[in-house]
Amino acid sequence: MSKNGYKDLIVWNKSMDMVVAIYDIVADFPPSEIYGLSSQIKRSAVSIPSNVAEGSKRFTNKDFCQFLSIAYRSGAELETQIEIVKRIGFGKKEKITKVENLLLEIMKMLNKAIVSIRKK
């Protein structure tokens, strides 16, 4: 890992960008959703870079892989929540598309990293 650690990881940086995009989407939700779907979506999104960061500070590849797997599962939760947002009709289409594209890229990166670490 480099001097800056997880902050140099592309998957962490893209995940952070996605968190910002998620906060932008939920800002358009009705006030009644502040403790519902909005809160859940933000927690799932924040979990992804948080677990990448925490895992990178672990001492074994097995531990790092475990935290990447948690991040991956949070991504699956977020995929489902974004689908709910689309079906309900919350959020702006262009903002949702941006998040979907970022999330797809992040999920591919996480999956590739998990597979690569498990092979070691």
C-alpha cells in the first residue's frame, strides 16, 4: 500500500464520489423520507468506502478481503435501494443514472479485488 494508503485506491475514491452523488439524490426526496429510505440509502453508500478503508488497515489479506466483501454486500443493498427509488419515482433520472454507473464500476472493482486476494 502506498504512503496515502486507502486514499490512493481507485475503488475508495470512486466510492467517495458516489457517496456525494447519493447525498445529492436524497436531497430531492420528500421530507417524510428523511428517516426512511433516505437514511438507509446514505448508510449503505457510506458503508462502501468505510469498509474499504477499514479493511486496508487490517494486517492480513484475509481480513482485507472480508471487509471488501462487506463493502460489496453494501453495494448490493444500495443497488436494491436505487431500484426502489426508481420504482417509487423519487430523484432525478440523470442523478440516478450517474449513481448507477458509479456503483456498477465500484462493484466490478470490488469483485475483481476480492477474487484476486482470494487467489493469493
